[in-house]
Amino acid sequence: MRVNFEIGKTPAPQAVEKFLTENGIQYNYSSDDLKNYTVQPFKCKNEAVMDCLKKLLKDIPVEPLIYNNSIIIRPKKNKALSANIGAPTPAIIQADTIRESSDIHTIDEVVLNAGYYKVSKKEQTGSIATISSKEIQNQPVNNVLSTAQGRMAGVSITQNGGTPGGGYQVQIRGRNSLRTVANSGIDGSLPLYVVDGVPIGGEVSSRYGATSLPFASINPLNSINPQDIESLEILKDADATAIYGSRGANGVILITTKKGKSGKPRLNFTTSYGISKAISNLKLMDTEQYLNMRRQAFKNNGVTAYPATAYDINGTWDQNRNTDWQKELFGKTATFSNNLLSVTGGSETTTFLLSFGHNEQTTVFSDKFNYKTNTISGNISNRSTDKKFQLNLSNLFSNQKNNFVNGDVTRQAFILPANAPALYTADGSLNWEKNTFTNPAAAYNGTYSYDNLQYLTNLNTQYELIPNLILKLNTGINYQAFEEWALSPNTINNPAYISGQSSAYSSASKSNNNRFSYIIEPQINWKYNKGIHKLDILLGASYQHEKNGTSSMQGSGFESNVFIKNIAAAKYKTINDQITTNYKYAALFGRINYQLADKYILNITGRRDGSSRFGPNNKFANFAALGAAWIFSKENMLKDSKWLSFGKLRASYGTTGSDNIGDYQYYDTYSVTNSQYDNITGLIPSRLYNGDFSWEKTRKMEIALELGFFNNRININTAWYNNRSSNQLIGYQLPNLTGFSSVLANLDATIQNTGLEIEFNAKPLSSNTFRWDTSFNISFPKNKLISFPGLEGSTYANQFVIGQPTSTIKLYNLEGINPETGQYIFTDYNGDGKITADDKQAIENIAMKYFGGWNNTFKYKNWNLSFLFQYVNQSKRNYNANMPSPGLMNNLPVEALNVWSPNNPAGIYMPYRSSSNPMHSQFQSSTASVSDGSFIRLKNVEIGFTIPLRESIFREVRIFFQGQNLITWTKYFGVDPESGSGSFLPPLKTYTFGVTCNL
């Protein structure tokens, strides 16, 4: 960025403010450092901003530098102490504001959001991972979680699939709970999401989207435009999470949205357009291979005359036709567009930001389906001239509309015979091939859709009563209205059959979920500094009230499909329970931070929580943590070191908890039954009372070492952690005579998560024209079930094994194929001469062994290039787990050609059969269904160019190309090693081109 500036003899504070505001530059400095100095007359014409600023500050004992594209002005430092002296808190702004770089690399200038307080990276005693808007904005994604994949040590993020508007699986240092969606309806290991200080709830569970959305899950961060996010922080250890008490056991995800920037009003417009294609790692049989398999299957069954229903091989279908059904069904090109318009500005005391965003994405199935999001976000901040009073108000309004096929047809692409008929006839209508073909494209006539409206507001204010004593108030409101429809008109069926001939066979399902919550958090903060002593005390309280309302209904039999969204017009109607739940949460919390000589740091946090989700005997619980750090690089023997610029040893220990169990779980509850007695609708018991229902608790311990070398050009961080989660809330098995199979209770089961995390970042090259930044992270997580009293006699014995990871699965052990019978051989563990469920004794761990990422950023003059590789080492369920029995009228991967025969004794699969193979279900649940699922993926690439401008109305114009999920290297036998073996659409490969214009 080049500037023009001229000024006469002026006091330094006024001169610097004039220079920064006139040129629209983001800054952070204290006028106290300048107040005793005067700037002499000078002039800059078309000079680099840093060169001009250095002229302005000539003969003043301050130095300008750039941190994250924001100018910081601070007192000059002794070089030997440059890594150890504190700096003002920098303002984080968009990466395209200023392009010049600095040779100064400091750790203490990085400020992290720890939730209730902020802390410099130098002084942090806990484990906090972060990414800024710079990393977020260079990826063409709908959810900010996608931008964090591969960038954060200890944080595993998996996208459920390629369906837009779906969910994510987030694990922060492993699974802490035995509760899963499968065994309790709630995932007990979900993190807490907090946006600008307001908790927004976890994953939304779709009632009718199970066939369209993987796990029927919708992530709450879908409602926030990634371009509106300033930073994402993830709190991991006890020191960082204990202040969140009962909601911090699984980690905390903090989202900070962008705030206004002082200076004259500035307009920013970013637009991008892209295309997406589905990823598939499966290669299927062609027609020749497929028909040979079918012929061999009938031969093996002794069938010489093909059945009338074997259309693929009996001559009914064209045996010369060969269709790539992956390309036909989900091989279309989806489009992606994103537009963001924002305006920001303000004075030294008041700033504002207003942003409008629109995102639209079609699908790879059909252009008629799409996902749209619209967002409006705003922020206004004000502080008094004496800096005693501050107020910050943020608002976010978003609307997501998703229209998708009612039933993902991805799996059909893998099993349709290669010579199956065309989807459409010459006139464009659905082809039923004389009633011999079940056309998968008919599913496109049905739709699954949802409309999600969210309003989020946060008010944060503070007032300094007396020096260093500050009163704070954080309040917020979260409102969400979610409505979904699943429509199945009769046109999804063959019109030759009665179910496809009349709307009397059409059906519709609708559900609504409304959530309203508010939070109030008064706080008081006192700071004391004297000599080598620093004390920071925070006390606060929190009260949250959340009200949820759910309702659902179904209808079938309509006079016309015109009325299909009016369930009142249905002949048959089912109205389900209309449920309203209330959740109340209250807490007292505190923090004491003490520093001695800026090198010995002690941090104590505590919280007492009360939750309406627990029984009367255990509504309250206490959580606390202790963190300590020693900045040993400040010791006399190291402070003048030429090679070690920063060194810190830190450790923490504490307890956190979880109340993520749903509401009213400890009550006796009843549900309305559809059955009637004497024309009276009845109630049936649905849950048993448990007054001792209590908190899950997680004890966390961490030891970490942070090192910076050669003026912090090279930084290495390592951390070891050990977390133990006990008092597990899970269903306790009951005798059948009670009328219930289980009651939710606390079991004395303990899960242990340990791991090693390593982070490395460096700036190998840095000059005025060229810069190279590189970073690398790797995590080695280990999960183990330490204890579970009574496990062997419970229903969980088939799911968990003491001493093994909770991700362990029990399978049949496939020994091979009997050369005499041609049948699978499974290990008979109990020796009873037959293979039953009791022989599922082979243990396979399908968890990640290690994962991480490698990121590089290059800048040369006006060009920039960045790329990120993500890698995961894991075992995973492969396509054998849901592959149809070889030989039936279903296509298979080419791997299924490796069939056993006397001529191929190493074959994996039994000889083909034209009828169902009773041993195939055991094969699907055997060790053959688990294999190496490791992969390396070129996750993201961005190439950008800032156009040189002279005498233009634009301050800056930048064009860019971005790619996501571009190349994957893997040996995985399945569709995609990240999302799984192929029941839903895999993640998409995306290419986008865009432009950013700043006025």
C-alpha cells in the first residue's frame, strides 16, 4: 500500500492520528507514548506506508511494526529483550489492508480470546488453539469449521459429507463420554459453542432428514458467514475450560465476529464464483466385468435358464450399454457463489460495522436443489474520551434455506448394474423401461427442505469505577426458528403401479423447533500492578434460561399434490406431541492471575454450577483448575541468548463437567399414545425417575513446553495431556419386568484420553519483497476405557472393552476361505461348532492414530500463494461393511473381481451366488470390513494478486483463485476416507475465482 501525506509542525499524537485515519489504516497505539514529542514538517508522495510512517516518527523513541496487517506503535526495545517485553493488544483486521511486512517477530503481541478474559500468548497458562480471519477468508466454504481442519493440534474435525448445510464431528482431545447418538440419542462429547459471549447450543438434530443428511445433523455454525468471523479459538485444557464449568469438559469453541474499525468510512465488496464436483475413490465394474460376474453366479447356483426378473442378463436390457452411474447420478457440476458487502468506519471513540452476505450453492444431483444463506451482521462500539466507559453491541441475523432430494441417491450410483437403462426417455420423462427398472432419478421428485432463521445479539459493556477496578456486564439473546419438510409425492413411484398413479399415495412430514435463550453475566475485574507483582482478579455470575418448543406432524393421502404442504388436507393425519422444555443454568465463577517479575505466572479458575437437568440431590457442582507457567527465557543466564528468544514451561490440572444430556432426563415422563381406549387417548410411561442423576466430571492434566528461536523466526510448541472422565451418564440395564430396558444413571465408568501434540512454525525467508511462512502440527491421541463395573453382564459388552479405546468395534475374525467348500472361515471363539453373535470377539480400533496438517504461505510483491495439506492416519470401516452380496443384481467395485477359485486361492471373496449368501452378513461384520483409512489431502490452495492502483477510486483491488479438497492420496477401499464408505454424498472438490474491492 502506497500513501501520500503532508503535514506541518504538529504534536506527535495528532500527527500520527491524522496519518492513520486519512489513509484508512488500522492501528493500535497509546497516545501516552507520543504526548511529549512534536513532529517536524515533512512530506511523502507515493511512498510505502511503513517508509512514510518511519519518517513521521523520526527522532521519537517509538517503533512501528505490523502484526497481522495492523500497525502497532510501541516504545523502542532493547534487542536482547525484544521477545520478552509486553506490547499493546493488537487489533486483528482483514489480511488485505496492508501488504508490507516487518522483520520483527514477537510472541507477546498475539492476543487470545479465553472467553471471559483475554490473554497474550506469552502469558497464557492454558492451551488455546486459534485461527484468524487471514486463514478463514482464503477458503471457499460455508462453515468456519472447514477452515480449521488440519490447522489445529488436538482438534479433530470431520465433515459428515458433501451435502450443503449438514453437520460436523468435532472432537477436542478425544471422546470423553460413552453416550452416543446410537445408544442415547445425544452425543455426549459435543463441545460448547459460544459466539461473541453467547452460547448457541449444539448440533441441531433433524427429525425427518435422516435419509438426506448424514446423521440427521445440522451444525449451528452454518448460520454464520465465515467472512464475518474475526477469529476462532478452541479451549482445550482444564486451565482454559474450567471457567466454563459444567459445559467445558469437551472443549469450548469461541467465535469472535468482526468489529468496526476507526477512520473514514470504508466499503468492502468481495464476490466469488466457483464449481464443485463430488469426490469418489471407488472404481466400479464395467458392463463386461459385471455380466461375467452375473453369469458365473448363476452357473455356481446351477441355474441355466435365467429368471424373467434377471433383466440385466436375460436380454431385456441392452448388454452393450455401459453407464458410469457415479457420473450420471452425482457427477454433475455444482455451482458456488458468495457475496459479501461491508462498510466500516468511525472516530477514535466510536466505530461501526455493517455487513450483508449472500451464499448460494447447487448440488451435484440436480440443479433444482440448492442451499442458500443470507446474513446481516452489525457492530457498534463506543468508549468515552477518558476511556472509563466502553460499550460493544453486536447483532447477527441469518437465514438458511436448504432444498435437497428426499433420500440421498449416492448409494444407488454404486449398486446399479452397469447396463441399467437410461434415466430419461427421448422426451425427457422418467424411463421405467417397461416396468423393469426402478429409476433412482424418481427420487428427485421428492424433497427434503429446511428453513432455519437465527437471531443473535450480544451487549458487552464495562465501566472503570476507580483506577484498575472495572465493572462488566455481558448479556445476549439467541433466537432460532427451525422448520423442516419431507415430501414424498406419488411421482417418486412407478406410474404403472397404484402407488405411483394417484396423490392418494403422497405423504408429507413437517417438524418445527423453536429456541429462545438469554444469558446475563455481571462481572467485576480488579488489576493491581506494583513493582514486580501483577495481580488480576475476576469475579462473575452467569444465568441462562433456554426455552425449546418442538412439534411434528405427518399426513398422507391428498386429493392433489398441490395440497401436499397443507397437512390439514391429508386424508390420514398424525399429530405428534407438542413439547415445550425449559433449561435453566446458573453459576458463580472466578479467576485469580498472579505474575511475579513477568516470568512466574499462576492462574486459578473456579466455578460453581447449577443446572435444571439434574436431580434434586445433585443440582450443584464445583469445578476448578490451576495453571502455572515459567518463562525461563527471562532468567539471567538466558535473557541475553542470541539463539533462544522465548522459552516457557507451563502446566495445568483441574476438573470440568458436562450437562449435555437433554432436559427432564431424571423425571418420570409420559408420552401420548396413538392408541385409544373407550375413545379416550391415553398416556404411556416413557422414562423412569432418578433423583440422584448427577454430573459427568472430567479431570484434565497438561504439561507443555513453548520455545522460540532466532528472534522467534522458529517456534516449537509441544504439549502432553491426560484427561479422565468419570461418573458416566448412560442407560443402566433393568430387568424386563420393570417395563423398561434401562434407566439413565451415573455409572462408575472411566474414560482416559492421553496424547502428544507438536506444533512448529517458522519464517524461513523474510524481506521487503518476498516472505515465506510455514507451519506444521501433528497430534497423537490415545483413548482407553479404564473401568466399567458390570460391563460383561450388560448390553454394552458388545460395544465396549475395558483397556481398549471406546471407538473399538467387535467383529467376526475372517481367517480366509475353505478350499474344500469355497465358504468363508470365521474363528469359532466359544468352540460350540457354529458361528453366532457370541463369536464377535475380534477387536478393531477405528480411531485416528495421528493427524495434523502442513501449511505454507508465500508472498512476493503483489502476489500471494498459500496451500494446506491435511493428513490422517487411521483404520476405518471400508466398503465391505455395506457392499451387497457378490453375484446379485448389484454392481460392485473392481476389487470384487478378486474372487476365490481353485485357480485363485488368494481370492478374498467367496464364489459368486445369484441368490442371497447367508454368510455375507457375517462377512460384512468381520475383520474384512476394516482396513487402512489413512489419507493425505491437498485441503486448500489460494493464489492472489493485488492490482497496483494509481489515482483510482479504489484503495485496493485483489483477484484470487481458491481450491478446496483438490487432491487426495489414499489406499482406502471406499468412497472417501474422511466421510466413510458411501451411504451419503462425499465431500466436494471446489474451485472458485473471486475479486475483492476496497473503497
